[in-house]
Amino acid sequence: MSYLHWIVGCTLGTAWLWRLVDAAMGVPKLVDVSRPEWDRQPAGQPRVSIIVPACNEEEDIEATLTRLITLDYDNYEVIAVDDRSTDRTGEVIERIASSVPSERLKVIHIDKLPPGWMGKTHAMWTAGNHAVGDWLLFTDADVLFKPDAVRRALAYAESERADHIVLFPCMIMKRPGEKMMIAFFQMLFVFGHRPWKVADPKARDHIGVGAFNLIRRRVYEAIGTYRALRFEVLDDMKLGKVVKNAGFAQRNVFGADLISIRWAKGALGVVHNLTKNFFAIMSFQWLRALGSCFALAFLNLMPFAGIILAHGWLRLAYGIALVSMFFIYVGISRRSDIPAYYFVLHPVSTTLFVYIMLRSTFLTLVRGGVAWRGTFYPLEDLRRGMV
């Protein structure tokens, strides 16, 4: 048993300490475009087309569009897409559009989804065909923009000669369950995707965020537009993947609260939102999903169990893992409203994320596909459409 504790403890201690050091060295390299030096006009003031797909978003779409049409950058258009909504989304969009010049806000209504498309990717592709901007900004219908958000991000993009920019959103969290789950999700993100390596053309790390994917139009067309991602559940991340794989310059930046979003309401809201995605992350392979559940539990629960079950100096490696984990929470707390003491809830959030993976896998296999926003997508088509 002592030998086993020694192997497990050293493995966990090394893994968490390595990730802590890697993050501590890498995160400071990321630019924060909310800083004063980026409060400027982008070179050449290129035109931007901001694309907002919306399906049954009557609660949020008005606040989002109201902010987007009052940005402090002159050369842009907003294209709002009512994607087969069954609520008042289309009505709200039309009401806002009636008081805004047509060159500022365009409205597209989609009544039918063609075969072979996910609803969101089809909406974004359709809007892209109507866009006239040199840059395309794909965002979500519940994202709140500050007036200078687009101008600052674009100034950085032009300065860096980047082709694809991701601006990390500020997460609005009102309940302890949201903070607990989002903290864990951010830690997963640190393990799975190293944001500080995205700019390195030699690294495979890539990124995409549905709240803010800003891409040059010529690059968007070169990668095949959203037609290349027409049946991708993870359309935002896969956009980043195809951009990076094609050899274009990708960057991700912090921005404080330049853009903000309330991603979920409570811990169960996070469970609901991620159920659609988690099996897709595993490429719809159930063995890979089960293996990931084991890896999640091992990496995140064993340090807590080991510090209790081991004795004497054998606790040291588990302690290193826990201390490293805690300092990652400290890093998260510096850029969010999640206090570092949420570290003590890490075993709870781990258990819930394992549940999400199992739930996503089970429901997708039993249903034979994914149901989302009132549309059912068969598993066979989802597997065939993966990028």
C-alpha cells in the first residue's frame, strides 16, 4: 500500500505542480485589452460585421442588441438572426431595428433548417453571406458589450496582424453553485487548452469562444466558412481549431468586463448547458468518455483522499498536489469573482462534472442523438460532421 501511495502521490503532485508552474509563467504573457494602451482606434478603421444568432432568446436579445448598436466604433454593422424562434425573439429584434438605421442593424429571419446543418452554424453562415465587413465577429445573443469592447479588440488585432481574436468574457455569477462549477470549468480549461500557447504556431493549442470570435473575412473564407463546420456541436472551439490548423495567426486576450455573460443559473444550470457538449468533446466515443471520467476523478479527487489515507511522509506528494491546486484557484480569483476558498468545494464540483460526462454520454446514446433548442440532431450525422 505504501508503494502504491508513493506512485499515485508522486504522479498527482508532479501533474498539478507542473500545470501550476506552466500557468504561472504563461498567463502573464496574455494581453489585457482593457488596459489604457489599447484605448485607441484600430489602424485603418476596418469595417466589422457583428453576427448575433438567436433562437428563443426573448429574455436577453434586447439588452444585447441595445448595447451593440451603441458601440463607440463607427465602422460596423450588426446582423441579428432570428433562427426559427417560437417565442418573441423575432418581434423584439424587429422592434429594435425599426428605430435604428438599416445600415447599422440588419435582420434575418430563418423559418426552416436545411438538412445537414446545426441550427446555430447555419444561422451564422447565413449571416456571413450577408455581411460586408473586413472582419466578422460572431457572438451570442446573451453577451453584454461595453461601448469600447470591439474597438479595443480590433486595435489589438490590427496591431498584432492577427487573423483570429478571442476575447475572454467576464462571467456574471450570482449563486455559489455557479461559482463552484465555473471555477472547476476554468481549471479544466487550463489543463486541456493552454491559452498562452495559442499564439505559438508550433503548438497544437487552439481556442474559440462563442461569446467573441473575431476573424478576418478573408481567413473565414479561406477555411471554408461555417459550411466547413455545418454539423459541429462545438462550433466555437472548432472554428479556432481550423484557423490554427490552416496556419493563420490566432490570439486570445483578457478584457476585464469589456464583455460579460451570465452563462448559467446555479450549478444545475451548468449541468444543463454542458450536457449537450461533453460527449461531443469525447468525439462521441463512449470508451473515451468513461476513461475521461476516471481521469477526472483520479486527478481531482485522489489528492483529497490521499492526504487522509496516506501516512507520514507519503502525504507530502498529495500535499503538493493540493497546494498547487489551491494556488490555481488563487489565480482564478484574481480575474473573477470566485474567491480562492472555493477550493474546498473542488471535490463537489468534480463529482458533478463526472456526472455531466456520464449524463451527456448516456442521454446521447439512448436518444440516438442530441436535442437542443427544439431540434433533434441524429448521432450518426453528428459523428459524420465532426471536424
